[in-house]
Amino acid sequence: MLSAMPQQEVVKEADAFLGRAAEALFSSRTVLVYGEVDTKLARSVSAQLVALAAASDEPIRMLVHSQGGHVEAGDTIFDLVRAVAPDVVMIGTGWVASAGALIYCAAKKENRFALPNTRFMLHQPLGGMGGNASDIEIEAAQIVQMRERLNRIFSAATGQPYDKIVRDTDRNFWMNASEARAYGLVHRVIERFSDAA
């Protein structure tokens, strides 16, 4: 007769597995950007980028699967991808949207890949405003500045004219992997990680 493992042992085994997974990711120089972009994700990704850059100048592989989130947290990852000495090879998987697309654009174009079923979405930043009229006016001006900055980043990353990016990002602009390649966002659609070279 099999007995259930005590809860403490289940937790201990799960922690050991996560530790082995983290070691495998580190040794393969792979960083996961999965889920909502927030301060917690930015801190984790930043720590991994800095540690991997300190360990070696070999390229770092970053897998991106994100619905987006907080733009400033995305900015942190974007800036660090560009600040570290090693090249960062981006591989989009699942969906790469909003602030996730911003992070994806941090890599050089020749280092941006996507798995075949990846979907991409660009759009203008969303903002919730409240408070008195002066506060709302300040927030609105900040959102306009952020939108212009993001559109410049997307224009530079894709090679699309700024005015086209402005029109395209006025609403949610979805692309499959092949469309994102034609748009200039993706360098190449790949089937295997080894194809990202």
C-alpha cells in the first residue's frame, strides 16, 4: 500500500527541483521573462542578467512570454539588456505583448527570434487617471510622452516609419510570427533553439 508523502517532503522535493532548474538555466545562460512585467520580474531578470554578464561574455539567451504589464519595469529590463556586455538573444514564445514587446525589442535585430506559434502585440500605453484636474492633466501629459518614446523605440527596432508605428499602435496591433518577421520585429522564425545563431 502506497502512502501519501507528508506535505513537508512534497515542499522539500519541489524546492529541490526548482533549485536544479535554476542551476540548469544559469549554466545554459538562459533567462525566462514569463508572465506579467512588474517590479518583482524586473528585479529577478536584472539579477540574472548582471550575474550572467559577470560570469562570462558569452551570449545570454532570453525567452520572452509575456502579456505585458508595467512599462517602467519593462524599461528596467530593456535598459539592462542593452547595458550588459554580452549579446542577448531574444526568443519569443507564446505571446509577446505590450511591455513584453518592449523588452523583446531591446536585443539587436539579428538577435531577435520567435518560435512558430508566437504572437506579438504592440499598442499605446494604458493609463488610469484619477484625482483633481491638475493631476489628471499631468498624468495625461506623461502618457503622451511615454507613447511617443515607445513608438520611437518600436520604429527604430522594426525599421518602420514613425508615423506608421503611431497609426499601428493606436489600437492593439497583433501579428503572428511570420507577420512580425515581415514587419521587422523578428529576425527569423525558428523551430529549435539551435537555430538561433
